[in-house]
Amino acid sequence: MKIIRLGAVLGSALAATSLLAASPATAASGSVDAIGGGARTWFGDADNIVIVSDRLGDYHGAVGWIEIKQADGSWNQRPATRIYVGAGEGSFQSIPVTVNREAADVRLVSCLQDGASGSPWNCNRKIISGS
């Protein structure tokens, strides 16, 4: 996985995807910031992509993932390994994901984390409806 700096290219891509997200064909797209900011997790259903970004130069990394609600009510984490970004403010990582239950609710999770093997903290969650 390659970590790159957030810039005009990402801003343009997110803006374009946001326009797609507004169309009726898109089931579930949205974002959530960690408590107090510093990290953001974004999911775009139209592109089947999760983007985690470090938003502050606060010496803390960002970690995020999505969870898909299953028919039995449980939540299935995607990607299976949480996405950690620790290269500083403006860095991000995007991972393609497959949502097997297209009409399912998706829970976004965004946290701060110190180091790839650290524990997530200041986590915030948001559920976006798949219907």
C-alpha cells in the first residue's frame, strides 16, 4: 500500500465522487471525523473505496475502517486490516472494498492512533443507510 500526500488531486477526486454520491444510484457514501478531529474516514459506495486521512499536524496518526451490517445484525469489518496513516498532516491512504450486501447499512469508524501497532482512541462512528 502506498501513502501519498493529500493535495489538489484528492480534493478534485473527492469533489467528483461527492457529486456522484448525490445521484439516486448511489446507495451509501459519507465520512466521519475522529472525536476532536485529526482523522477522517470516508467511504464512497459508487467507487467501492475507503479513504483514511490524517488531517492535523498533531504527531498522531489516523486509523479507520468500515463495517457492513449483515443479515443477522452483526457487523463485518472491511478491509479486514484497519487502515493506518501515520505520515503526517495531509497524508491519506485509499483501499478498494467490496460491499457484499449492497443495500446494507455501513458504519464508518475514524480514530487517532500512535503507531501502526498502537491502540485506536478518540474514535467516532457514523452509520450511513444502504437503502
